[in-house]
Amino acid sequence: MQLTATNVEINSMNKPKLIYIAGPTASGKTALAIALANHFKTEILSCDSRQFYKEMSIGTAVPSKEELSEAPHHFIQHLSITDNYSVGDYRTAALKLLKKLFKKHDTVIMVGGSGLYADAVMQGLDEFPEVDPAIRPQLMAIFQQEGIKILQDLLRQHDIKHYQRVDRNNPHRLIRALEISLSSGKPYSSYLGKREAPDFFEAQTIVIDWEREKLYERINTRVDHMIEANLINEAQALHPQKNLNALQTVGYRELFAYFDGKIDKEFAQDEIKKNTRRYAKRQVTWFRKYDGAIRFEGGSSVAELIKQL
């Protein structure tokens, strides 16, 4: 068949669609994903990297059993905190599953606040060289002993370009950039910008927006509910493994400091709220870059959103 502009348009229109629901923590992503999955009679992929681990439930706001029963979910608590799992591993598994799901669904929902994982699925992933496996444990030990500032200083020394744009409060991101830079002898940033997007589906992003004060109120309330749901007991059980990479996350780090006698219980709870608000602010900044995204005001009519889709 001769390739024409009309044919290209038709072929594009026939592609299945991946709807990605983005938004900061506590913005209502789970409820919206389930509503859309039920409307389109389809399934949900989680791209929330905090919800991958079966040992973590309360502090990661894993959907309840009732919510999970309302629509088929994938990539929820399918790993152990002791597993080594990268964004590349997630992308490979997610694309494989999408090819399978698109054989029976025209639309699939992806949801989660981990923008890096979502981008890997929708836009592709930069390729990096293999790293010396000894470097990460060394960096983790430095982080545990001296804190995050030493990682920030090292990255500034080895890759000032990436240092200026990375989330410098996220030890995962800092350690990943450093292990690439130190292993290869080249800046981590030199490997960026060479990705290729998959071509077997079209992606549409929906970003849930809230007025800042309202969002912060929702975050504070969620943390209170987590504490009431025995987050402290959950974190206490994980405390012996506090140095694992999967546990370097808000809601657990603060309680580990409490268990270690560094801060008191009330201060730990306040720190969880403060650091969760900071995390949400960084998420909002990340999601601003999505050109062409549908901006859905929190609390608005889902029916109107469906009409727009």
C-alpha cells in the first residue's frame, strides 16, 4: 500500500491508547484510575515505585483490597525489598505486558506518581553502560554514615550539569547518577537525551491538579490516617533492614530516626508531613513539563473528563 498522509493518520488513529494518570501524592490518582478503568472496561498498571514492594503497604498508600477488587491491577507489591529492580526492569516488564493487554483492550490505564517510571514506558529510556557492582554499596555506606550532602558534593564535582537539575534531596537519583559517572568516567548527563519512544501505542497524560493549600491539607490528613493504621508498627518491622535501597523513602526514614533515638515520635510524624509536602512539590514541578496533558482539577466531575477523552 502506498504510504500517504491519510494512511498515516488512519494508522495513528487505530493505535491503542495508554492513559497515564499523573499527579502528586494524595491527589486522588487511585480513585480516578479505577473510575476510568471501569468506564473503559480495562486494566491498570501501577508505575508507583513505592508500591512495588510487598513488605510496604501503609506508608506507600497501596490500594486497599476493596480498591484492588474493583479493577485488575498490575505491578502492585510484586517484589521484595531485597530485590534489585531498576527503572529499566520496570520498562521491559511494562511494555511486555502492554503488548499482551492491547490484544484485548483498546485502552489501558497507567497510574502513579513516579514520573521517571512513566516516562520510561511512554518516551523510552536512555541507555547507560554497565556499572561496577561495588560502587553502589560504597555510595550507600557513605550516605548512611555522612548523610546526603556528601552525595550532593560528589555529584557536583563529577557532573555539574546533572547536579543543577536533579532532585538533590533524592538519594536514589544521586547514587544512580554517581555510579554511572564513576564507573564510566563520563558525566551521567552525557548519556541522556538519546531515548526512543515505543511505537505500538499512543499515550495520553492526565495530570490531577489541586490548589496547593488543599493538597497540603490532604497530605497531612493522609499521614494522620497512616499513623492511625499502624504505620509505626510496619516501619518497626522493617527497621532491621533500614539500609536497603527500597526503604530510603519518606515515611520510613523519619521513623527509623525515631527508633534510633535521634528524634522523638511527634517530631518524626511532623517530619513525615513536611517531607511528603516537599516530595509533592517536586512531583508538581515534574508534571508541569508534560505538554499536551489534560489538566484535571481535583474534585471535578469524572464524567466531564470522560467526555473530553
